[in-house]
Amino acid sequence: MSAPPLFITLEGIDGSGKSTQARLLAEALRALGREVVLTREPGGSPGAEEIRGLLLEGAPDRWSPETEILLFTAARRDHLERTITPALERGAIVICDRFADSTRMYQGLRGDDLRALVDRLHTLMIGREPDLTLLIDIDPQTGLDRALARKGGEDRFEGFGADLQARLRQGFLDLAQAETERIAVIDGGRDADAVAADVLGVVTSRLT
């Protein structure tokens, strides 16, 4: 019998180390003989990568939160159609650096009733949650310092500052508490190898 597919997402505030952990997890699972598709949001498909530049570059006030929600949803729909669903249908493990939880936090926390708008659009246009979400938790100021030090050009959200980082972290933790079956919280304030060992342990427990 072939191994079942698994849709895994990694979430966390900027600078949490989730992208590194996504890569390390993909390498570890490939070493176990599994097909792994490592992808990211916004992005992960040609159309979604074009939208990525619109969202992550430029001034913090370039878009309203409502416009961002629409852009993220459009990118996610294309990503789902062209990358995520085909990979899962052929039995692969999909590891995605960010997914809908990031939109729930980054846009949903920035105005009255915006979280409800994110959820309505998700239900209407996406209709899928991950099988497992790994929340890499880290101190907000540490994460912001790391993110700003990267200087990669995609720093629009880091420009909102430490206050938003703190609100985002609490929002992610609240979401994890509300969805304990799906979301596992991992202490990201340690050596990357120690974090990776915990991440792999959680994932392999879902594969058995």
C-alpha cells in the first residue's frame, strides 16, 4: 500500500526560522524515501509568484488590508490548483512555508471584521486546511531583528514594526490553542538543529 499524502504548513512571525525548518524537514523526509514538494506562499506557482512581488515589496501602506486579502486569496487559489492539489493527488507530502493562517493573522488582525472576511473567502475559494501546521514560535523582537537583518527586499510587512509582530505572535498562539488537533507549537528560540528534531518528531508521528 502506498504511503498517504500529507499537507504540512509552517507558520510563524517574520524571522521565526520557519523557512529554514521547512527546508530541513523536506530534506529529512526525502531521506526517508518520500516524495516531497517544498513550496511557499505567497507564491508556489507562476501566477502566484507574480502576485508575490506586489504583496511583499514596496511601502507598508501600498495596499489596504482588504486589497491584500483579495490578492493573497487569488495567489492561494492558483497555488492550490497548480501545485498543491496535483502533488497530493499523486501521494506526495506537500510542505508549504505559510498558508491561510498567515492571512488570518497578517490581514485579519488589522481591522474590524477582517478576520471574518478572510475566513469567508477561504471557505468560498480555497476550501482546504492543512493536515498539520507547525507553528514556529519566537520572541517578537528577536524575530523582527532577524527579519530586518536579511535585507532581501521583501520586507514590506517587517516595516510595520515590533508592535504588529507582538500582536501576530499572540494571534498565532491563540489560533493554536483553538485548533490543537491541527497546530503544533514548536519553540523556535533554540538552535536550528534542535528545532528541526522536534519538527521531524511531530511529523513522523503523523506518518505512522
